[in-house]
Amino acid sequence: MEETIVQDKKGSYRDSVATISKEGKRNFINPKKPKGRLYNLRTWFSVFYLIVFFTLPFIKVNGEPLLMFNILERKFIIFGMVFWPQDFFIFGIAMLTFVVFVILFTVVFGRIFCGWACPQTIFMEMVFRKIEYLIDGDAAKQKQLKNMPWNAEKIRKRAAKFIAFFAISFIIANFFLAYLIGMDTLLGYVQNPATHVGTLISLFIFTSVFFFVYWWFREQACIVVCPYGRLQGVLLDKNSIVVAYDRVRGEPRGKLKKKDDHDCKCTDCKEDGACKSITAKFEAIKLKPQSDCIDCFACVRVCPTGIDIRNGTQLECVNCTACIDACDAIMTSIDRPTGLVRYASENSITNGVQLKFTTRIKAYTAVLALLLSLLVFLLVSRTDLDARLMRTAGMTYTSLPDGRISNLYNLKLANKTHKDIPFTLKLENLNGEIEYVGSVSMIVKKEDYSHLQFFIKLNRNDIKGWKTELKIGMYENNVKIKTITANFIGPEIYN
């Protein structure tokens, strides 16, 4: 979607990045503390989000974590279902489905995920930023503290914020590690740190990374590192719902001026007649009837990435809605309708039309439905016990002294369940003998692999040619759980 550039009456355009100064140095953003209806909703959603994040590692199903992504052991547990390398294709389909979902969601709703559900935004705005407001104060006090010489107050506040930020970063790093290796394993490491020095070092490295991001890097993670913002230019169109400024209603912008004469009926007047009421003290210079923007910059002061939403959809905008709350508060105070900055599409602002179910959205929806159907089918048809039967490489067949023919096979089993599986093997379609090689355990341990070798011996009369199909039944407590097929190699039969 093309960025809508708005020019105010002074002829100023957005010609620089808010987080970079004219000298090319980092310009730190100190946004004003937001407040309002949407901010309260985001706060409650974030509380729920954080409760889920810090609770899930403790929840178990059949003695295993509800969620675990053990990359080192290539073991993934998602809502109690164990996924091993053999299921990687399912994981690939799931990731592809997720990507299509993100594309479709962005086409319709823009970057709302970033403002409401992205972990970076949740932790930055709803945890670390709130602590910063608590210790350093609001934006004006933060700037004052920054320019203050190093005295007792500044040292005390900087030390308190440093300790708080590092402690929370350490907690977050531990919980992210719990999602990788499991909470029980993590607690075992905590109880015996001396025997897991490598893990402890890795933990402090991750803690330092989180601390660096939330102490210094901040919004740059969304602007510089995250590729999602750059995808907006490809994914968004004029029907996408984003946080947008209603330029039709707000332009050209007017200023407020002091009234020379007014009939004050408020109760805030002083004895000398001066009035403190904003609606009585000021009025808008109306350059045209629908021009409601008073150029107060309230939307800019609360933006965590420092942009002016009136310049249109921009890469830095994470749809956090802080500007909506700030603008609505100003509009209410000057008796103007709210919604000058709101969730809207370009077409709805320009032409007053509602969201259209376009051909592109239909196409994405169809692809998403197909991928979801395929994913559901793969999950439903997924077996708890994988079996792979192969003839031993480099060998054909062996003629036995009693006239029978034998083939040597390797059977590899993967148990994806939370219980041991005892099994027996039986030939289904031919009479023959299964002879195991060495000491064989006929139990596949839970969440483990098993490997065994065995000979299959058949009478010559049962061999139909160079290749004969075998069907081997796998039974658990006399209940058939799987059928394995293989080829039996024998001598050519000549008529």
C-alpha cells in the first residue's frame, strides 16, 4: 500500500527517521505514558498473555510438558503431542500454514499482531516501560533525569532500573529456556549449577541479550531487525484495516487561539475572570468545516517509535493504538467527535466505503483452508508408533541347507507416546519363520527409539519370483497396531 503523505500548512513532510538525529546518532524515544480505553484493553490482554507465558511451562500432560521445543534433541511437544524428526514434514506444513495465516491476517488487519500480541511489544511496553515510568517518571521527568548531572538521585534511579531490568531479563531467559528443555530439567540445573556450567553461561548470555534489547535497543528491534514491518509494503492495500489518521476530516490543520471575549459558564474561573477550562479558553481556527486536527502533537508524544501517524502508514508503526487514545482525549476536551485517529482502511477514509472481500483475500483464504485441511488430516492420521523395515544393505538372499530362502531385515521403531509399547511380529500373508538376531527387546520405550535385526525364512514354493511382497503384522497384547510391508528377494523362477 502506498504511504499517504500528509502536508500541514507549514509545508513540512516526513523526511527523516525519528530514532536518528540530524547528526546520524541514535535518538532515544521517551514516549509519554499512554492512557485510555484501548490502552486499558491492551493492559488486560497483556496480563492474560503474561499469565499464560509464565504458567505453561509448569503444566504437564502424562508427565510431559504441555509445550516444549527441544531443538537440540529434535523433540517437540505441542499440547501434549510428541513430534520427532520423522514428523518434520508436519511441522513444515504447520509453519507454511502459519505464514499464510500471517499474510492473510496482515492483508485484512494490518500489523495489529505487533501491537497486541508480539512478545517484544508486550514485554517492552507492558513490563519494562511500566517499570521505567514507575522509577524515572513520565516522559518529561525522564528527559530531565537524562540531562541531570550524576548526583545521588540519578545514581539511585539508574541503579534501581538497572537491577529491575536485569532481574526481569533473567527471569524471562529462564522461562524461554524452560520452553526448550522443560521446567523439570531447568529446576534440576538450578539445584546443581556447578554441574551445568555451560547451560548457566548460555543463560547469562540470553539474559544479557534480553537486557540489551529492553534497556538500549528497544524500538529498533521492530524497526531494524524484524522483517515484518517491511512486508507491509507488499501485503497492505487500500482495504487493509490499520491505525490511520482521517486526513479528510483533519486537514488542513488548525491551531487553537485564546478567546478575547467569551461567556464563561464553567465553575473553574478565578476571581480575575481568567478561565482554566480548555473549551472556554480556546477555540479552533476552522480553515474548513471538517478540519478537526489542532496540530497538538499528542499522537506523536505517546508513540513508542516516535512517528507522526498523520504522515500515513509507516514502517515503524506497530499499531499499538497509543495515538488513538491520545487523540480521542484531545477531541473530547475540545468538544470534537472522537475517531480522528482510528482503525480504518484507506478506502474507508477516502471514499467512506466498508472493507471489501477482495479477490486477493478470497485467494489467501482458499489457500489457508486447504493448508488447514491438510494439516488436520496429517495430525489425525499421524501414528504413535513409526516403523521402518528395510532389508540389510548389500545382501540379497541366502539358500539354507533345508531348502528354504532367508532374507535379513532391519526394523527401526520410534515410540512417540508417553508409555512403553510391548510388541510381537507375525507374518500375515505367507507361512514362514521370523528368527531374531542376538538379544532382542520386544518393548519400545516411551519417547524412544528401538532397533532390531531378524531373518525371515520362506519355503521355495511360497516365493513367486525375484520379489515377493511380505506383510508383517505388529501386535500389542494380541491387538494389531500396525502392518508393515516389505519385499522378499529370492531366486528367479524359470518355467
